[in-house]
Amino acid sequence: MRVSSDLIVTVLRSTRVAPMFCSGALGLLVLLVPIALGAGFNFLDATLALHLAMVVLLSGTVFVLDDPARSLIEVLPISARTTAALRMALALIPISIFWALILGLAPYTVASGAAYPRAGLIIELYALLAWSWAAGAVAAERWTAGAGGPVAAPFLLVLAVALALLPGRLAFFVAPGAPEYSASRTRWLVLLLTGLIALAAANASHILPRASGLRSRSH
């Protein structure tokens, strides 16, 4: 089904983007403040600051799939699946921009003049984002009447803390150049792939009842 620009605008207007932009700005501040103060971090501390900025950014993105205007969305001539996909696709644009800016600022927090490799860190945000959106989709359908963000936000925090507490051989948050860094990239890739599967399954269960409800009202 072809999606017109008017439909995209309507979906965008019904999407909670304010928390995402606020958290994105705060995520940038997490790195801008130490840079402005001249704090020179080692690789480990710079990576910790980067991960803190990442979690701060993600804290506002978990509200993207909420339905603050569900009655408006339900009358659109597109399926709930398409609506959810549009919301995620539209949100990924500013999320990726904020994440690119944060990654771009990371080397300026490092004291030494050594290069700070960041390419392997890119997937981390998207892995946590997929799991957070999956948790929000499940919560929106089962417990919170369309607003899964209040559940997804603490889920994100618990997930990030749990990953940070894993021992060295299972560590996820590893500084570039550390012996465990390469193995941790594999773990992040697995987390991303399973997160995408969980998100697809959660959104399927989230939208099927609404789709069936629309069909029943059409008869």
C-alpha cells in the first residue's frame, strides 16, 4: 500500500517525539560538559561516558510507539502494522543523527592524541533500542492501554545495568582496544538480532487485536 505524505504527517503528529528530542539533547550534554571543562579521559572512562550518553538518548526514544491519539490512528486507511513501522522508521532518523553526533564527540573526551575507534560501537544503541521498543509494545497491549513507554523506560535501565554488571568474559560494555572488545562485538550482534526478532513478534501481537477490531467495526 502506498503511503501518502499526508498520512506520514498524521502519523508523525500522533507520535511522541518531544521526549526523544529532549533525551537526545541531554545525551549530547553528557559529552559536551566534560569536553568544555577539559576533562581528559582514558579509553575506559571515555567509553563509560559514551555509554551513559547512549542510555540517556535512548531514555526518550522508548515513547515513540506509544498511542497518545489512538482514536485518530485507528481511522487511518493504513494498517496498525504500517503505522508502527512508520513511527519506527521516522524516529530512526533523528535517533541516528543524535547517535552520530555523540559518536563524533567521543574522541574529544579522550586525553591522549590516540585515535578512538568507534565503528564497532554503532550497533550497541540499536540493540538496546530494539529490546526497549519490544518491551514497550508488549506493555502497551497488555497493561498500559497503548502507552508502553513508562514500562519500556525502566526496562531499558534494568537491561543496561544488567549488561554493565556482567563479568569480563561476558562483558558487553568494553572499551575499544581491550582484549575482550572483539568478542563483545559478537555478543552485541546477537543481542541486536534477537532484539529485532523480539520487536517483530511484540509488534505482531500488539497490532493484531487492533486490526481485528477494525475489521469488526467495518462490518
